[in-house]
Amino acid sequence: MKKNWQIVISPLARKDLAGIHNRTKQIWGKDAANRYSDLIDLGLKNLQNNPNQMGVRIEKEIKLNLYSYPLRNVNQKPLAGKVKSPRHVIYYQISEPNVIQILRILHDKMDVGSHLRT
């Protein structure tokens, strides 16, 4: 039987989403920003279906119970347009039964440890 996972997006991750969209729109335009947002949404839906799917990494050297899902691992076939080089990573924890807490969505060049300190 398939589990129904609930996604909870932290305030910091919501801020990340807005910043990613605004920065992408500023540099590459509205259409590119919308494609990138669609890719992030698809990545979140993938995690909701299976938080341990292919491409997910356990990040125990950064924090206990921390997982990462790079957007470059998201299958883009269902999307209307393709993102050429996705560079962001979804960081999350699995809490209570069937709850995925999205902590941050960070560029792959960012210092993850400093952005996820508790």
C-alpha cells in the first residue's frame, strides 16, 4: 500500500522559493522563471510520492536525518519546457509518520552547513 506523504515547507524554504523565482526572472526572464518554478514543484511532488527515490542523498555529515534531492535528478519529461542546467537542491527531513519537512532549497554552490544550522 502506498503511503500518502505530506509536504510541509518551512518559512525559510518559502523565502528561498521566492528568491529563486525573482532572481531567475531578473536574469533569464519570466518564462524561464516559470519553467524553473515548475521544475521545483515537480521535484516536491516526486518527494511526496517517494521521499527515498533515486537521486536522494543522506546528508548525515551535515545534520542527522537530513536528505537532499538535487533538481538535476528530476525527470523533466512531464514539464512543458526543459530547464537546461538546474542548480538547486531541496533539503528536507522526514518527521512524524508520513511528513516531509522541506527545510531549504539552496543553490548547489552554497555552504549548506551554514544555512542549516539549528
